[in-house]
Amino acid sequence: MADGAAAEGASCALPEMPYEGETLRALTLSDMGELAFALPARGVADAASPLRKPVFATLSASGAPAVRTIFLRALDRASRRLVAFTDSRSTKVAEIARDGRASLLFYDPRSDVQVRLSGRAVIRSGDDEAAEAAWQGAPLSSRRAYLVTAAPGSPSLVPASGLPADVEGMIPSAERLESGRVNFALLEFAFDEADILVLSRTGHRRARIRWQADKARMEWLVP
């Protein structure tokens, strides 16, 4: 086990193919730590990457796992914080209010690397300064989703987008979109543990990082 600021100063870029042979054997704990940030960073930077849409898990009211895909919007490496948008009426908002423990799962098919992040989520909405800044910075196409007239997951007698008829199939003006602002919320997820798995025909590699008071403890795990 090693102490230190995980991957600070390391430069293990996300490869375009799986780790094999010498490339795999050369991986260090610092490299593994860097992968914990490289996957979400790629997701934030590249809208076409599958890493833009990780799986987000919370705890349901019954204590069962509840999972869904979210769209990443930002990563703050220093605070280990990831940001997404959400509807304030959604089930996950209620779940986070009840118990903030959550996880994010990333998988990169090109490098065959999986990263699982564990931590806590919070919701910012209403007059919150960060939520307002996010709303103002969101593209109009993203804001339209918050005009949906019923809460996400509400039963419907027919297939429907839930959008009002006047905005169906179009992007309305910023003025029209303001009525959806009340339904907009910012989801912030801060992680204090990362589990990194490198899949390889040569032999998998796995490591874990736990942060306490900004100090990281890193160790290899059996895959």
C-alpha cells in the first residue's frame, strides 16, 4: 500500500487500445490513479465518447440499488467532483436527499478499462448560485428537457415526450425556456474512493484509491 496524492503529476493518457504485454506490465499505482481521472475527463471533453454517459447508482427508498445513465457536464479534479444536470422532480433527487451515498461506473471499450467511483451526491436547485450559473451556461437544447409537464417516470397512457405541444420537435426561445427553470437542478458528486480495473488478455490489473483529508492511500487488488 502506498500513500500520496494519487496521480498528481502523473501523465498516463487514456490509450486507444487495451493494455497488453509490456504496456500492461509497466503500469504503476500512479498510472492506475491517473486512469481514475482520465476516464471521466474524456467523458467531459468528448461529447461523442461513451464515457460522457456513465452509470449512476443511488439507494432507493427500500434500500435497493437504483441505476441510470447520466450526462457528465464538468469535472473538478482538485475537489474530485463531477457535475451533471437533472430534473428536480426526478426519483434520484429524492433518493439523494434521503441518502447521499452514490457511485459512478465508467467503462471505456477502446482501452478495456473500468473505473468505479464511490462517494456522496448533493443536489443544488432553486436560487443556488451554482445551479443558476449552470442553467445560464446550458445550451437551449438541454434546457428544453425541463419543460416536461409531469415528473420523470410518471405513467402515461401513450408514448410521449412529455413536452408541451408548442415546443415539441423544436428548440424554443430562451424566454420560453425560462418556465422550465424551476425544474432544473445541479447534481454534484464528490468521490472519496476509486476502484480501477484494467482488463487484458495478458492478465488483468486492479487497484484501489481511498482519499482521507486529501491524502490518498493506494493499493493493488486481485482483479
